[in-house]
Amino acid sequence: MSGRRLLEVDDLHVSFATSRGPLQAVQGVSLTLDQGKTLGIVGESGSGKTVLSRAIMGLLPRASTTQTGSVRYEGTELLNAPNDELRKLWSTHIAMVFQDPMTSLNPVQRIGNQITEPLKIHLKLSKSEAKETALSLLMQVGIPSPVERYEAYPAQLSGGMRQRVMIAIALACAPRLLMADEPTTGLDVTVQAQILDLLGQLQRDRDMAMILVTHDLGVVATRTDEIIVMYAGNVVERAPTNVLFKSMAMPYTEALLKSTPRIGEPSHTRLTAIEGRPPDLLNPPSGCPFSPRCPYAQDKCHVDKPPLVEASAGHSYACWFPLTANEPAPPAPEPDPVPA
Amino acid sequence: MSSVSLTNPTHEAFADIKDEIEAEEAADPTKKKLGFLFWLCIGWIILVALAATFANLLPLPNPNLGNYNSVQNAGPGWGHLLGTDDLYRDIFSRLVYGARVSIVVGFGGAIIGLVVGGIPAMISAYRRGRIDTALNTGSYIVLAFPAIVAVIAIVSFWGKSLFKITLIIGLFAAPLIFRVVRASTLSYATRDFVLAAKALGASDTRILSREILPNIMPTIVSFGLIAVATIVVLEGSLAFLGLSVPPPTPSWGNMLNEGSTLLTGAKGQTNPWLVIFPAGAMFLLLISLNVVADKLRAYFDVSEIKL
């Protein structure tokens, strides 16, 4: 089953029209995803990872954005496709779990209504069939006493519960590709681990492909097959997960990892913050976008922008002076900050 | 022996708390109460509406013909429940028939305003773009014009029938309703759950009717009722100026107009009842509409549900 090419993104550019000129949010991103695989997209706030995931879904407002390149799902071009065509794919082929479970559920609709709605529209289920399916979905995502929760309003559920409901809604029509855009934002660490494990388990059960967008390298370390690191709208490093943690080449990836707390360290260890701010995307710096903040930056970095080159099988990075192999990369983070 | 006297009351206290908790659990937490005042106000609105609708069937004297066997400008009494005016007409009968004008113009005007203003507002706020900008600017322009002056001008040109007055007032209420509905739609149109619904393949019609409309319903209902109240007052002002339905058809406004001449004794007679009753009826209708609007807003607000 595994191995069939599901998603192909080629040279995707997204820019927003602003009053100060075009803002280049995504600058030439290419990626591929096979069925049953998980891709992690990592980067700090403003690196373009959410815009990238929404552009793949086709959810960006058309009027104020320019999108070029190509996004193909099983050979069908999605980019700039009319909404009517995307609507046929949404929910039955591609579904999305949104960032904030507190705002992603309609506050005045009962949970049951919100889960059964896509079932009734897309799968043409009857009312009773839809309810049965919804209850079994609620059970699958680990919601206790689903019959009662079915009648509840979102305000009556906790954040973790709501995110489980969001996942249940996204999975309702059995999509083949699940986009999870920071699915654990605003949840505490224990619940984060539970939600991520749940996503992983459901993905294995359903042989579903998943794109996991996050700012936390620790989250993607054990849960993905491949990782893309984004900075200022560019892919700066791309590698299979185990390769990335074994031999990361891009200083930005290393900096991201160093800024993540690790459970093995003694308490009160200072975290290494990345100096400076993410670049202004209206006025991107010349040369490598990370050069103003890069501790290893040399003159060449400030002038010429490094291309994304494939150094070894599957491992590509955009850096003139990659971290060498004899300089050991920091150890991979613990799989889970807290046992699930 | 002291331990016995100490434990007994404690047990009782625990039993009390347990009972209380069970009683609270038995009550549905999603249920909210509207309160006695709400039902009193709803009762008054329904009473006025029913009386206006079935005025013909009620055992009332003709509101437009005087009973010349009775006393002119009589106070409340048995023959005429609320007394008579200076043309020997029954005030109670005129009050009931006059309610027709207030109810029809008030609710009719608000419904016209909601349809003409509210539906375009939702679509325009959801779609945005140039049409939205144009409609928005248009609503500002219409609002900048004093409505009562415009209504007076149109009424004096076009004529004064119940239908025309309702239509004109409804159309002038539309831009105000447009603004309110547009603003509340805007605040929901960019919420995550709307995007989430879109990502699940919901059509625009579905998003507007199932995702956004239920959220702005409290605003629409309460603002709609307040619009009814405002329109009743506006009709009253027009009638007071003699620009609403022409006499002898009674309306609360023209009754007030007729009564005002009898208030000062300018005609040699005084009859304060002719002012007190229509003013009182209107006051009670307006306060009822406002209370109902306020209570319904709180009732529809599910985010205030007790956890």
C-alpha cells in the first residue's frame, strides 16, 4: 500500500499584497509525500510554514495573494483550482486539523452536529448512520462518554477534548492526507503528547499520509519520516528524520535544536536563544536569509544566496558552509518530554 | 461520649451537601431561565398583537363613529371602558384599532429592513471585495441623511397609506440593519471555525446559514426587536405630525395628536385620558420590546452556559 506518490509540490511561491509591497511568504518550496508517510515542517513563527500548509490546501484568500508553482494531489493540480473542484477533495481526500482548538469549533453548534455535517454532505449518510459513525469516531479519538459529548457545546469541553473533536471531524470522511497545523498549540505538555500519539496511531491504522507543521523539533523527531526546515519562506534543510538528527548541515537547524529544552539536562541550564529577529519579508536580506543571525556566517553568506542542493541521498540543504561531520551535532531530543 | 455528638452533625452536613450536588446535577446545565419579567413582556406584546389582529371580532363599538347618547370627553367608566374623546368615540376601541398601525408598521418595517438590509449584509461581509465597499459606502450616505426628514418628504409626495408608510420606514431602517449585521458577520467570517468548515468542503451558502447565522442570531433578534421599537416611535412621530395613516383611522400617534389639543383646555374642555392611554400603551409596548430583546440576547448566548 505504502509508497504511492500522493502529493507533489513544485516551486511554490506565495506572496501577499500589502500596502508596503508584496510580502514573499513562501519562496519556491518543493516537496513530495507518499501514502502512509509523515512529513514534518519545522520553523519558527513567521517562517511561512502555516502559509505553506494553507496554500497546499488551497485555503488562502485568492484576492490578496499571488500563488505560483504547482501543487498536485494524485496528479490533479490544486493550485488556483476553482473552489468547486477543491470542495470535492476537501474532507474526503485532504483534511486539516487547525492550530487552535479553542477557536476552530463553532461555539453555537453542538459537537454532534459539527461531526455529522461533513458525513451527511460528502458521504450522503442518513441522520442515524451519521450519528453512529460520529459516535464511533468520538470513541476512536478517545473521548469518554461520547453519547453525552455528542450533545455538548464546545464551551463545555476542555482544550484537549476540543482538539480530539477537531481530529474526529477531520477524520470523519476518511481522508488520505491529513494536514496538522501545530495541532497542539495551547495545550499542556501531557495533553500534547496524548494528541500527537493519537494522531500517529490513527495514521498507522488508516495508512494515511500526514503533514505535521510545528515549531518544535522535539515533536517531529520521533513522529515523522522526513523533515523540512523552513526559514523566511525558504526550505533551508530537508532530510529523512534520522539523517537530519545524525548529521544536520544547516546552522539554523542546529540553532533551533539548541533552543529546545531537553529533559536530560540539569535544571537551570540556560537555553541558547537565536539572536536577532526573523527577517523582514518585505525587505529580505541579500544573500542567505539566515546570515544576519548565523554564528558561522562569512562574507560570502551576506552576498550570495545559497541554493538548496542535494548533498547525499535525500539530504539537501541551503548553506555555503554546512556544519562538518567532525563537529558533532547536538544529540537528538528525548522522544517525549513527558511519558504518555 | 463527646465523639458521638461531634460526628452526627457532620454526617448530616455531608448528607445536605450530597443532596445539593445531586439536585444540581439533575438540572440540565444547558438550560437557562428567561424569568418572570420576560414572560410578562412577551405576554403584553402578544396581547397587543392579538387585539390588533382580531379587533373586528371583538365586541367593540365602531372606533370611527361617535356614540352621541354618551358623554363627550368622559373619563373611564362602565359604558366606555376608557372613556370617550371629544367626538364621542370610544377610546378603548380606538386604542385597539390603533394598535394595528403600530404593530403592522413596527414589525412589517423591521422585517422589510432585515430582508433588504440583513441578507445583503451577510453576503457582502463574507465575500468582501468591491461590492462590499460600494454597499458599505452607500449605507453611510443613506444614514447621513436624516431619516425623518426624508420620510416626511416621501410621504407627502407619495401618499399616506399603511403599506406605503411601512415600506418607506422599512427601507430607511435597512442601511442601519445592514451596518449592524455586516459588522457582526465580519467578526465571525474570519474565525478559524469558518475556515475549518470551508476546509471540510462546506459551500458558501452552508457556511453563511449554518456557521455564521447561528452566531449572529442573538444580535439580529435583539437588534430587530429594538428596530421594531424605534419604528413604532417613528410612526408615532409621523402620526403626531399628521403624516401617517389619515384620520379618522385611529393610530396611537394621531390619538396623541388629537389628545394634545385637549390637554391644555384650548377648546374649553380638558381630557388628559386621551393622552394617557395611547402614551401608556406605547410605553408598555416599547419597554416590553426592549426587555425581550435584552433577555433573548442573554438566552441565545451559549458561551455563557454554566460548565
